[in-house]
Amino acid sequence: MAITSANQLELLQTAEAVAREKMIEPELVIEAMEESLARAAKSRYGSEMDIRVSIDRKTGRATFTRVRTVVEDEELENYQAELTVQQAKQYLDDPKVGDVITDEVPPVEMGRIAAQSAKQVILQKVREAERDRQYEEFKDRAGTIINGVVKREEYGNVIVDIGRGEGILRRNEKIGRESYRNGDRIRCYIKDVRREARGPQIFLSRTAPEFMAELFKMEVPEIYDGIIEIKAVARDPGSRAKIAVVSYDGSIDPVGACVGMRGSRVQAVVNELQGEKIDIIPWNEDVPTFLVNALQPAEVSKVVLDEEAERIEVVVPDEQLSLAIGRRGQNVRLASQLTGLDIDIMTEEEESQRRQKEFEERTQLFMDTLDLDEFFAQLLVSEGFTSLEEVAYVEIDELLVIDGVDEDTANELQARARDHIDEINRKALERAREMGVEQSLIDFEGLTPQMIEALAEDGVKTLEDFATCADWELAGGWTTVEGERIKDDGVLEKFDVSLGEAQDMVMTARIQLGWVDPADLETEADEETDGEAEEVGA
């Protein structure tokens, strides 16, 4: 086809029609046409030429220009698209490197192959623009619910028509064994939108906890208005779920609002989730109280929280154990997901046995190390003493409250405890030196001989070794792997060294070795303080 006055307006009309059909900007279509015409011109005039095409947005007239750039003599490589300063003097009065010279060239006659190539370029550009439009439209809708129509099923995955695009509901994102036929209407949660080479990929889900939260937001006006907030959701898709809610209006019961009149609101969500049973639980900022609520319908006798380890021990009556655990551990698993804590459940009898065992072990410890009879050792344990260190270094007044203990007896107890600790420390230091521990580590403030022995057994024998340790390697911690929390044992964990204390000791070792400048730490601390002050001020 030739670019003649007869078809100049057709270019604009075609661009408009394509843009309307694909719901993209006409400018993108015209730019694609310019590129396709420039490519056709290059095939006519030479591929090394820099040919550019500009289509007038009002008349549709296509202007073909050849562009050449002025370069240094030694940089001249492409004689068709570049020229030297000397060569440029015939076109410009005072040419400089980087100047551009443009010449209009005659329009090209597009043959059949060139026209086909131009068509391909335009289609490709239109497809890319359409994909960008789809991505821009759906990326902001991630985290919302969308209605669609099932188009087909591929290897268990459901392809859903969601209006101006397609979404994929993977097999593991479907509830239980639900199946769909072509044309079925389906409601899904947009879990993720990714930009990929083959176009935007829209991943849908019906098993995500957020899907349930969004369904409640649609059914409960108080949640939509922000009067009630969903604090946490835990699901066993298709079977059971727990949802924690809190009300910011004292006159509104969050649980009652979510249940609705005769259960109408919660029933609408249950029906959408294929009969999934839902426990609606009042949220509480006090973790033990919240956990007691989360374990409903089981009754809880006692809760012991270990905040640092993010673990919680729950004691229930013997007859409530199976109810608290639930079928296949479902109830306790959902409660754990809801609270974000690892939960250990035991019966009152098991806890009593464990406490009795601890009592006997501590009694035996004091009998063996302090040369006491059983009755006196039991008195110490009953008063809350758990270790030799507590007896040795506690204020003497705390020993005098024990029946039958006067000042002389208290002093004798502390002297025996200190002598035993000194002997343990002496032997620990002896073994550490035998293992090759250097004096620099022995002299380091904050490490006891027993800690040094434990470090030596783990291969830490110099101050340099100690300075390379991570805080969690010393104090222990928890790692989440594939959704399961795994315990990392710390070398000094049995000495009750906290994560903060381990961090301070390692940093002190690095400063002593000259690896870290204390001034840099002060600057960082000041910057953090200033940042916090700015946030408060804002």
C-alpha cells in the first residue's frame, strides 16, 4: 500500500477503531503504526539508516525523515546514520558532536510482505498495550473479591472469565473437592497479580483466610464502616474456621453483629464457603485471655505464656482435652494460627505430675549440693528457690522468712552454695583451658566459666570466634520454615541469656577487637531517635 492522500485519514480512523475495540489509547495505536511504517521504510532504504515516521494527529499525513547524528572522527561506525563534524559543515554552520541532522525522504510504497510485517508490528503493540491496561486495572484490585464465570478447567485448575481478563483458580486454592462446569458463576479472592511476558497473571483463591474476611466485610456493615475490625482469621478450608473480631463502639457486640439476626449474616458466609463451620471469637489484647477465647468450646484451667519463645502452655481439665485438641488437632491448630503462638496443651493431671517432678529434682539438687536433709531442701523449693545461684546471691532477708532459718543458718547456706558454685566454675575453667580456650575469651566480661566451657564445646575458643557469633546462635530462637515454627537451640540458652544480652555481648567483643567504631553506633542510635521523634511529631 502507498501512503497517499486517499488513505491518510484511514490511518486515523483505523487507529480509533482498534483503540475502541481493545479499550486502549488511540495514541498507542498511532505510535505502533509509526514504528511499522519506519520498519518498512528501512527495508526499502537500508536497515542501517535511522528512518523515523511521524503521523500528523489531525490530517493523518505520514512524514518520513532520515536522522543522522554528528560524532567524533574516530567514533564513526555507521555511515548511514552518523557523520563527522567536517561532513556536517555542509548542513550546519557550526556543527558539534551530538547534533542531529534530519532530512525528509519520499514515502515508501509498501509491498505485500512489508504490509504484512507492518500489520504484525501493530498487532504486537496493541497486544502489549492491552496487557498493560489489564495489569494496571487488576493490580490495584489485589486483595478484593471478584465475581466471574468459569470458562474451562485445565488439569484441575479453573480458568475464570473476570470481565476484561482471565484469572486462574489453582487446584490447591479450591475448597475441598468443589468442581465447576463451564458457565458457572464463581466468587473468588484476587490473591496476586503479576506482570509476566505472556501477559498479566491473575491468581485467584477461595481458601485464603482473607477471602473469609472480605466476605464478612460484605455481609456486616459494621465491619465495612470500621466500627468492627477483623483482627485475625484462621481456616481449615471447607471444614472449620476461627475469626477474631473487636468492636470500637462499646454499645455494639462484635460477635453478635457478625452472627446477625438468627444467624443470617454468618450463614451467608458459610453457604459461600461450602458449609465451613465458623467460630466467631472476641479479640482481646491480653494474649492469655484471647487464647482462652480462641480455644472455645473447650474450657481452660490455666495459661502460662512464654513471650520470648512465643509459646504458650494451656492446662485443661482431663475431660476437656479431646475437645481442646479437636479432631485431628484441628481446634488447637486453628487457635495457634489465630494467636500466632505455639500452643502446648496438657491436662491438670499431667501438669501436676510435671510440677511434682520439678519439685523433686530441685529438692534433690539442694540435698546433694548443700548437704541438707529432705525436709529443709523442700522448704527452700517451696519458697520459690530454683537454683544454687539464687540461694548464694539472694538478699539474706529472703532466707530469713523461711521457718527455722536464723541469720547464722542463712549465712551457712549461702557459704555452702557459693563454695559449690566456685568448685563448679573452677572445674569448668579447667576443662575450657584443656580444650584450648584463649585468655582473651576467659577475661571477657559477662561470660561465666560455665558459659566459656559451653562455648568451647561448640568450637568457640577465641574472642574473634565469639565476635562472629549471631545473637540467636547464643541465645536461641525460633525460625518459621514452610509455615512451621522450628526451635534453634542457643549455646548459652541454658544460662538464661536473652537475645538482647547476647546482642550486647557480641557487639562489645567487636568493639574490643576494633571491628566496630563506637562513634558509628552512637550516630546510628541518634538517627533512630531523631526518626522516632519525627514520627511522633508528625
